[in-house]
Amino acid sequence: MPKVTTQVEVGHTSLKIPVMGLGTAGMGNLYVKITQDEADEMVHLAIDQGLNFFDTAPHYGKGVAENRLGLALQGISRDKYVMSSKVGRVVTPEGEQYVDFSRDGILRSIEGTLRRLKIDYVDVLHLHDPDQHYHQALTEGFPALAELRAQGVIKAVGAGMNSWEMLVDFAREADFDCFLLAGHYTLLDQDALPEFLPLCQQKGISVFMGGILNTGILATGAVPGAKYRYREASPEIMERVARIETVCRRFGVPLNAAATQFPLGHPAVTAVIVGADTKNHIAENLAALERPIPGEFWQTLRAEGLLDATVPTPGKTLN
């Protein structure tokens, strides 16, 4: 089974992570219910294969994902993995949650995260989807995280969102180390390219790309019922994916491998975050990262009008 060996730096920090991280929303029963044993298997396999960067959040299953991840990591030395979580959602002892980007809310959120994960610190802490709470997140939430960073409690301050426009504002207004962006720099959607990614590159802000399979269609292909951005794919998207699949077959490149490696071709993108529900999914993700893809494949996508000429592409095997 392929093993991730390349370590990359996060922003201007001393923190290093592999080029692929394991998203843990699935451990919160996002799509299917999993057991603690299944979570244990996934975490142990991930660490064994060098996939030791975990991304989680209180919002995932209202604390369930963090609880499962914490149990799975018991007995594993803290210096063997990098932990990223999020703030802005506070989970109550009764299992309810509420939004709070105030200083007090940030501290309550991280306190709960550390308790559920059963660890003393996290490495990366993101403001989580502050969409309707920009002012509070910037003026109260960010300073709280910056203070934790200055104290050495965390190593990197970030923000995780499903849209890039607010991240541009954050990049211009405050000293962020990294961002997690979902679904907007993929084989199907590069709308984050003109403004967001060049700004991050200029400021030295690392970008972690999530949602790189666009809710599954870049894994399943253009099959009936395929999903794109959490809903059934439109005929236009289905047709575009089918054309990408044609190029993939011509070069013997699995669709999920092209989708996994594509975002890493941009110099602002430090890592991709890919979720899993089983250990087999982790093996598939690692194989997709490792699969050799010839430069001619990307050139053909450009020639077919499936990638813009300005979009950077991977130049070599990325692991």
C-alpha cells in the first residue's frame, strides 16, 4: 500500500504536515453510521501509512467525531500526529450545539475539543464557517486564536469555509497561517483561482483543499444519481464529467486520482483533506495520491477545453 512520505510546512510556522490529511466528518456518522472499532482501524491504518494529519470539528456529529477520534488515538504518542480542529460551534453536555465566535465561545469550544480528543493541545485551529458572523469572528474570534498561538497553545490559526470570498477578507485583515476551503478548487470548479489562491500565495498562507471530489461525482463518475455540491448533478455537470472520464480512459488514469492530485498543482495548496468511512477508503485515497499521471494527460484536458490554460497542474508524482 502506498505511504505518504512528503512533509510540507504550514504557512510561516514550523509545523509540518503530509500532503494529504484525513477528514473525520464521517466519524460523526455524516453519511453512514460507523463503530468505534471501524474508527480505530481507520486511524491506525492512516498513521501507519504516514497519513498522520487529522482534521476534525465539534460540529461533526455534535462531538461524536472528536470523541471517536480521541478514543482511536489512545496509546499513540502525541508527537506522532498533527491535529486540526475548529471553533465557533460549542457543544453542550446535553449534545446540543450553538454558534459563538466570541472570546468566551472560542475558549469553551476548544476546551470541549481537548476533552473529547483526550489531548492537551491541537496544532491547527480554524474558525468554522463564520458565514453570518464575520465581524465577531474577525474582531473577537481571531484575536482569541492569535493569543493562543502566541502562548504556544496552538501552532497555526486558520479558517475553514465552503466559500472563498470571506477568506479573502480574512487574509487581508488579519494574520492567518492557513485556510481550509471546500469544493471550490477541483477538476470541475476553479472559481477560487483568480483572486483567492494568488492572494494566499502572496501572503504565505497555506491552503488545505477539502471537498475535492465535489460530493462524490469525481469518484463515481457520471453515473445516474451522482451528486455534485450536495445535490443531484445537473446535465451540464454530468456531461463535463463524462468528457473528463473519456480523457482518463485514454491515459489509463483513474478519475479519483486526477481529482486528488489536481489541487496540489497550485503552489498555494499545501494539502488536500479527504474523508473516509472505512479503512478501504483510506487505501483508495492513498492509491489515488500515489498514482503516476503523465503531463500529457493535463495538456489534453486543456486542449479539450476541460481546464483553462491559466490553471497550474501537477508536474510529477506528488507523494
